[in-house]
Amino acid sequence: MSLIEDLKWRYATKSYDPTKKVSDENVRNIVEAARLAPTSSGLQQFRVLVITNEELKKKIVPIAWGQEIVADCSHLLVFAAWDNYTEERIDTVYDRTTDERGLPRGRFSSYTDKIKAMYLPKEENDNFVHTARQSYIGFGLAIAQAAELQVDATPMEGFDANALDELLDLRSKGLRSVTMLPLGYRQEAADWLVNMKKVRIPVEEFVIEIQ
């Protein structure tokens, strides 16, 4: 199918068949789509946790306001963003870039100096808002890749982020959770949304043309 047809096919799955598992290859491709996402200044300010441990998924259900799809899904992806910008994090990214391109370290120092001057003086939470925005780009591409592979997914913001951070010990990694993405295969008989018409704002209202 084309990407447009894939997006018409997908929906926010409300019930997963716990007996059906997504292949490792498909999960790798979904995560790879997120890894290849564009991000501000190419800093890749987020990470993706891939959770298959059944006991851990069950512990996340109450954190996700009782949504059982977290336990029933095949794989649970958690998108977590940097809690702040630091000089070390910025330098690490650009040192890797220059090393892999065979360039001398510091080749982009005039640019990284500008990035540091922009973000380092800001409050931590202001910077987290920015890094979280970058994670949404990868989140969207992961959803699109899942649809292309005919893997069901449910974009989720409905959870207690602080409680999830504590359970997964994210703060020790310099991360804060942003979104979750259960992956799996729909259980049609138990899913009230599966046969509902997809409804979106008409294109003539959605698109504002400026000529």
C-alpha cells in the first residue's frame, strides 16, 4: 500500500490479541524509523525503550490509568527525551559525527557554540519541552512504519509520566518519558473502534492556502 493507504488503514487500537507477537525484524524496523527521524540540530534528543517483560508491562497498567492494552500488547515502546541540554551531550553527538565522517573534532565548534549559548542558560524544564518535541517526530515516523508493516499501534500520552520515570529509573539516565506506543495485532471481537469510520477534518478546512 502507499503511505496514504497505510495511514487510512491504521487506527488507535483499543484491544490487542496477547497471543500474537510482532516479529523482531518488524520491531527493529519500527524503531529504526524513529532512529532515522530528523531532529533539531541533529542531536537525537530522545531514546526508545523496548519493553517485552510481561511483569513490567503489568506494573505499567495502573500508571497508564488502567489501560490493559499496555499488558496485552506484544511490545511496548516508551519514548523518553533528554531532561536537559548539557555541553557534554552536545559535544558527544558532534564528536561522533566528525569521527564517522573522518573530520577533525571541533570542525563544527562555531555551530555548537551557538547551540550551547541558546540552550544552556535556559531552565531545565524549558529545555525538556524542546527535547520532547523532537521525540514526537520519531514517534510519528514509528507509527507510520508500523502501519506500513501492518502492525497495530496505539499512540499514548495517557499515563503518569513521573511514576513511569520512577519505575523505569529514567532520571538516572538523564531522561524523562514523553509517550508510549504499544505494538501488536488487534483483537477485533473485543475492539469497539475497529470498524468505526475514520473521521478527519475535511481537506478544504484543514489546508489554508496562501498564494
